[in-house]
Amino acid sequence: MVINLFLALSGFPLVLVAIIAFIIIIGVIITVHELGHLFFAKKSGILCHEFSIGMGPVIFKHQFKETLFCIRAIPIGGYVSMAGEESLDGIIKFNDNIGLNLEDGKVSEIILDEKKEAQIRGNVIEYDIEGKGDNKLHISIKTEFQTEYYEIQDDAFLIFNKGKRHQIEPYNRTFDAQSKWKRFITLFAGAMNNFLLAIFLYIIISFATGVPNYESNEIGEVSYTDAYDLPAYKAGLLAGDKIIEVSGNAVTNWNEFQEELEKIYSKDQTTISLKVLRDDTEKSFTIEAYTYITSIGLSNIGASNYGLTTIDIGGNKVSGLEVGEVAVRYKETPNTSIKKGDILVGLSVYYDDTDKALGNVDFEKKEITSWSELITIFKDITSASKIKFAYYSLNDDKSYTYIDYDASGLAEPYTDEVLTNQRIDKIQQKIGISPSMHFSFFGCLGNAFVSFGDDFTLIFRTLKLLIAPSGVRQVGVKNLSSFVGIFSMVESYINSGFLALLGLTAMLSVNIGVVNLLPIPALDGGRIVFLLVEAITKKKPSKKVENIINNIFFVLILILFVYVTVNDIIRLVK
């Protein structure tokens, strides 16, 4: 059904499909999270006033028993409003003129709007709408003739101006009145549901795709993109081909094939000779692996030529490496940056990991004639070295302008520590093929939990980078993504298919679950910390102090959210 929906939307503009997918993905994650809170709150006997998905103005609402279910206009966040989170102290004051409506002799409505009609009206003498201890809920009022005492129903309503209704909160139905275990599971259940959703989605993905069959030497898929051909596809390899030889060495399964590839890559080589069996006929191929130097964000992916490219500059022939897709990390915003289509001819490297000024530093200049040379250079760069490029910049009119080392922007590779932390290979060489897949119940199940574990630990590894000392920190708040960044990710995943979107949903669900459990006031994890303090000290923290701390951190989180969102918008525009 969902797959058919995305197929039906395939004729729509990409951005519209991305918006719909974004709303569905975020909506599902938030709904699952808040349902966790709601389910265990109700199981614990806590009165839940409202279950809301989204923020801002209400666009849909439905009252179901005690809880008002709402969908709000802005599809970010959500909440479950529980009894006891907001104090009702002082809502009713001594001598206030109020109205009472009765049902079976007990108060069903306490009317605070003086203009609204009521069965009984009078001035408040005393009341108890919380019922702490064994006290019954009651109210005494002085009418025109006498003082009257009335019991109050547990589910009575306060009626405010303009008909606004709020169910009273007997203490035994508030969050604070529950046992520590019930409060803990109510707070933890949101993140728990996010984790269960992620595991469920990863199981679906794993069972749908199967697991790699490393015992076979058959090619399962040859990768390509609409923008450009990847090496194996360009060379003519096909799914179903069986690899029998790599650069002269026989192989019988995928593990042996990968071992031979690693031997080639370890020598910084990029040319691979393959012999395959196709329909009982041997065929030979020579493939230039694409190279992606992730530490600096430089690659030949999408370049027309993976070897030396010769261009004509005023009658002179100049050779260099055509640059493919780039994500170069510049230390500062440069006036001139290397980009796709440029011809790289040299590097200028300053091997230093200190913060000293670079104004008068002599960079070591290196001419570049192959991607193998680049691989060798960047394998040796282990610190936060600085890089300048010498290249011919491709102009809009297909002409070239030479950019020398001094005019080039200053770039800084990510350190080995950052890449290892994020489990990213410093040098990636690929030819664009993958093994055949097969179904294995326990293999698929194990893959799902491995994927979940990788996502779960990712955020902690990222936090480690964020709190590193400023002198060595290469990842900061500016690198975080808000909902704008998430939308951009959804947009990029649309063309990868439904299973890719499920994987993105699972990853986001894990991240939202973990973030909510961080020990930060205003988040579920912060409230759990207060609960632990209570368990250790045997004394409840001051509700007033807790609320003040939560409100302060809520404002700080909101400021951080705005800052990250602005950065996302700037990145999107660029």
C-alpha cells in the first residue's frame, strides 16, 4: 500500500514527494514516541489531558474519553499532557463567586466564568480538589440563603471563560503520586518505543533484502546512477557474472575476491583486472576503481576520466586529474574553492597539528599525476594538516583559469580520530559491485540488531567529538542538523527507493530515542535524573526548582534549535 503510494507520487515534483515523505516519517517517529508515554501513563493510572502530534495551531482534534487527541500544524515534536505537570494552586480563591453543576448529587462542573449559568451559585468558603491523603474531594460555598457542602466527582471539570474545560486532577491520578517504577517506565517508554520501531524496520529491511552470500562468487548488483556510470557498469560487468580471477589470482567466493581487492588497494593501486564467467564463457575486464579520499572530501566519482586528463591552455597541453564529486572541508570560507570538473595538478601540504598562524609558513608542494599518488599522500596525513590546491578551474564557458597554491582556499582534512569515531574509512576505493543476496533467518535477524547497535552508538561517538577540547575539535554545533537538514536527507533518499527511506526512518528513530534519554533537563532523560536523585536521597526534589530548571533548559534547547536551523538553511541555500 505504502509502496504503491510512492509509485503513484513518482510523477510529482521531487520536492513535493520529499515533503510528504518527511511529514510521514517524522509523524510516525513522533507518534510512536508519544504513544509510549501515553500507554504507560494510562496503565499507571495517570490522567492524560492531551495527546498531541506537532506544535502550534490545532488542525484536528478528537476527544476520546479523558484525553483530547490533537494534530497540530507544525510537524515537529509532540507531547502528552499529564496531570500534575502544571499546578492548579490558586485557580479557585477564597470568596470567589463560582457556579456548580451537579450530577447524582455530586459536583460534575465547577464554573469559574461568572457570566455562565449554573445550577448553584455562591462564594467559596473552602475546597479540596486534590484529595491528598484520605480526604474526599469537596467544596463548600455560601449561597444567598446558607452554606452548602458538596462532594466533587473524581472526573469533574473546571469551566473557564469562553467554555474552556480542564478536568480536575485528584492527587492519586497525577504523575508525582505514582511509584518511582511507574514514573520511570512512563518517562522511558517514549525512547523505548523509538528503539522498538527501529528494530522492527531493520528486520523488515533485512528480511526483504536478505544477507550477502559470501560463499558465492556471483555478482548480485552492478551499481550505476542517473548522473554518471560507476566503474564496473562502465566497463560492462553484469549482475550474474561470476568472478573467477582478480589481477591473475584465482578466486572462488566473495571473501577471496575482497581479499584480492584489499591487496591491490593496500599498494595504492587503482587499476583492477577481472576475469568473469558469463554464460559459461570467460570474459576479461580492466577497471579503474573510483577513489574517494574522505578525510579531505576529494574524489573522482563522476569524472569522465579516472586517469590523467589533458587540456589545452592557450595552445599548451596541460595534464592533471579531473575532480569528481567534492565535499572539501575548508578551514575558512575561501574566495576560491576546488569543485567538480576542475583539473588538479598539485597539492601544497603543511604537516602540523598546532594552532600556529600559517601566514608565513612554507607549504610542501607536490605535483600530482595519479590518484594513486593522492592516496599515498593522504594515508600519511594523520594530523590536522593544512592543504592548498593548485588546479585549473572550470569556467561556465568551458574554459579554464589557473588557480595557484597561494590563491587556493585553505582546506583542513578530518583527523584519523574523527574518521575512526564515525567508522569512516580514510580512503575509499570502489568499483561498484556487490555480492548476491540470500535469505537466512538468523542472519537477517542478526543484521537488523547490528544496524540498530551501530545507530545507537553513533550519537555517543558524535557527542564525544562535540565535547572534545576546542584545540583539537573538528566537529561542532554548526555540524548538527535540524528538521531542515533531516528534510534535505529525506529528499536525497527519495530516489534510492522505499527500503532506503525505511532505513532512514529507523536511524532517525534511534537518534530521537537516544537524544531524549540524554541527562538534560527538559528532556525525558533529565526528568529521569531527578527521579534517580529522589531514589537516592529518599526525598522528592522541589517541584518549583525542578520546573525552573526545566524551563531554563527548554529555552536553551530552543535557542540551539534556532541556531542549528539557520545553519541548515544557509547550507541548503549554498
